[in-house]
Amino acid sequence: MAISAPLLLELGAILLVLTVLGSAARRFGLSPIPLYLLTGLFLGTGGVAPVDAAADFVQTGASIGVVLLLLTLGLEFSIGEFATSLRRHLPSAGVDLVLNATPGALAGWLLGLDAVGILALAGITYISSSGIIARLLGDLDRLGNRETPAVLSVLVLEDFAMAAYLPLLTVLASGGTVLQALVWMAVALAALGLAFTVSFRWGHHVGRVLGHPEDEQLLLRVLGLTLILAAIAEELHASAAVGAFLVGLTLTGPVADRARSVLTPLRDLFAAIFFVAIGLTIDPADLLPMLPVALALAAVTALTKVITGAYAARREGAARPGQRRAGTALIARGEFSLVIIGLASTSIGTLSAVATPYVFILAIAGPVLARFTR
Amino acid sequence: MDVKETLLPGVGLRYEFSNADGDRLSVIAYRKGDFEVFLCTTPADPDKARKLFRLSEREADALAQILGAPRMVESYADLTKEVPGLSAGQVPVPPTSRYASRPLGDTKARTLTGASIVAIVRGDQVMASPGPDELIEPHDVLVVIGTDDGIAGVRQLIDQG
């Protein structure tokens, strides 16, 4: 086996740059995601330091990163949490969808994107970053606040909405008809139902088969199964991400807890590579003309998220300050918006030129605004 | 008193209640097993909770024992009231006892008397449902549940030199 020294060198250098930037971001209580994007931007097409040897690995790692992001997200949630959130916050989810997807769709239409681009941009402005926000709430010690369950419920419902949205987008982006897309959306929803049933009725059996006292075995089993199901889902145009999400949802109980702990370091690595990969594919020269559009869209959708959060918090009985806090907490967009960019941008260049700086702006502005809303 | 339980998706569970002074206490039980305790006192912003402290799983156990010790004996008393013929008794362990510094299982109390040792009180600590490997120490007090004869039997057993 020939070891490629340039590959190791470039990869090591990228990871070191990421850790320096990441720890700087954490010091100011910010999410490192925007800086990872920036790193990719500097390295890639038209950037200052092209990484030819590592580029292939980064692209491969990126698809594993998406699968791991969604798998660990699925592991975070259980049916009970979904059901409770749905019961209490269905109206909030509706408000969220209408207020936040509409600006994205309108912007896409004004920019002259095709139907796929409009759908993608609507998804990008709709989905808040559960990763950034969950961490933010912990950092700011807000988990005890009255408005917090509203924020978390909105996030859960958004994440579940993605299970229906991603197949729709994947089929349309790969050139399928609307009918095909709707069929696959229905299939994905049926699979979601199946995953719930399996998890509810036979979750302990699944846990017994996959659970192994050794961490190494558990890691290999869960990851192997997830990659195969993600591949099948992708082959069926239902999106690998959805397949991975469903595996995560099916696992519950102690096995899910252990799987989460063994997978988290792996997820952190590959997710960082995924964020770099998104930056790599974009030519910084394309971004500048789109920056004003991205800023305007960010301002509008930050406001609509504030309204969404305030509405949801009022349903929990929170007063004005609590409503404001819930609203600003929801502003941050992050990993999911980037997954959508990754899915759709192969077909449309303008989309990633607008959406990447958009995510960049809100991934920074969201936590900052949330921090200053007391 | 009402304890309100709220699910925090992806985080854990939150329990809230107000005490007689009107302070609202909330306890978050994280899925990882640790706890955080919050207090809401600001009248201007009733939804904001101030974090008081964080407890690991073991620290939370210790706190629960401190707070729960007097109550536990009470609830055994309640139990014995409900079942006719069942009573609870306390059996001190004299330093001269042959079972002092030996595992609880060695007494074979349940087999010999039919009464169960449900807790060991040691100083200000209470060990609920002690296992057979738990060491009995001199000056411990054993909380025993059984018939009056059974409890007397345990007392005789423990008093043996």
C-alpha cells in the first residue's frame, strides 16, 4: 500500500487550520461552522491555496459527513419527543414553515432560479440549525427557561419535516418529474412511519442485534448498517441523508446513547470535512456580486424567525422577554441548510453563490443576536 | 403540590414546582444522567431561570438521599399501616454483635425470621434496599419490615455476641 505523503500533509494542515479557527470561534461563543466554510473557500477553486491531493478525500469524506450528521440527529430524537412536540406545537410549525420558507422561495423566484432552485432556497431559509441552537441554549444556561421547550419543539418539527422535504428535492434535482418526486416523498414518509413502528415495537430487538458490549463492534455495526441503508435510499433517489436519519430514529434506549457517544467524534471530523467541501466547490469570485442579496435575505429571514419563536414561546405562556429570547435563538441556520446546498447546487451555480454567504451570515449573526437578547 | 414535567427534546426532562415562598424551582434531568437546578425569582422576567448548580449522577444520588432520608422512613410507616400484621422496626447494631463488620447476607435474617432489612441507617446516611454484600457496621441502625415476631427475631439475631 502506497501512502500518499501530500494527502496526509494537506489533510493534516486543513485539520490544524480548522482547530485554530474553531477554538477562536468557541472563545467568542460562536459556532465554528462559518469558519470551516471560509477555510474551504480559501482552499478551493479560485482560492489562495489549492489542495489537489486532499480534494478527492474531502469530497468522499463530505458524503460520509452528511450521513453522520443525519444519523446522529436521528439518534437525538425519539418518537415520544416528536409526538409531544407535534401535539403542542403544530401551529408553531405551520407559522414557521409559512413565514420562513416564503422569503426564500420569493428570493429564488426573483433571482430567476428554476423550480428546483426555488424549492432549495425555500428549504435553506426555513430550516434553523438544531446543532448550533441546542449548543447555544446550553452555553447561555437557558435550558431552565420557560420558552426553551418551544424552541426545541420547533427544531424537532423542522428536522422531521426534512424527512419529507429531502426526497422531494433530491428527485427534482436529479431531473425527476413532480409526480415522481411526490411518490418518493410518500415513500419516505412511509419509511418514517415504518421506522417509528420498528423503534416502538421492536426497538429492543434492534438494540440487541446492534448492541455489542465492545464500542468498536457497536461502531462498526451501526455505521455499516447506516451506510448501506443510506446507499439504498440514495439509489432510490430518496436521499442518503433521509436513510441515515431513519436509522438514527429507529435506534432507541441505551444502544442509542452508546451509539451517540461512539459516533460523535467521528461525526465531528467528517462534518467539519463536509463544511470545508461546501466551501471548496465555490469560487469566491462568484460570491461578491451575490453578497447584497444574501444580506437582505438574511435580514428578512432573521426577522421572520424572531416572529416564529415569539409565537411558539407565547404558546408556552412565556412573557415578552422570553418570547424575544426564543425568537433570536431560532435565527441561526447551519448544517441542514448546507446539506440542501450540497444536494441542489450540482445543478445550479447561482443558488450556492447566494445561499452559502446567507448561511455564513446567519450562522454568525444568530448566536450573537441570541447572546445579546437578555 | 404540583410538579410539572416538561419534555425537552434532545436534552432530557424538566421538572418544575413552586415552593411556599413563591420561588419557582426547576430541575433538568439530562439524558446523560446529570442534573441542573434552576431558580426563577425575577418578577420582571418570570420566564428566566438562573442556574444554581450542576450535579453529576452520583452527587444527585447523594443529595436525593439527604433530602429523602426522613421521608423514606415515613413512607415505610405508611406501608405498614396499609397492610394488616405488617410493621416496621428499628434494630440498632451493638458493637459486640457477631454480625458487626460482616456482610448483611451473613445474617440470613430473611430466611431465619421472615422479616426484611429494607434500609441501613448509618449516621446521617440512609442506604435504601441494601444488597447482601453491604457491610453492617457497629452502631448502624437496621430498618426492618415484617411481622412483630419477625422483627423481634432479627433483633435477637443481631444482638448475638
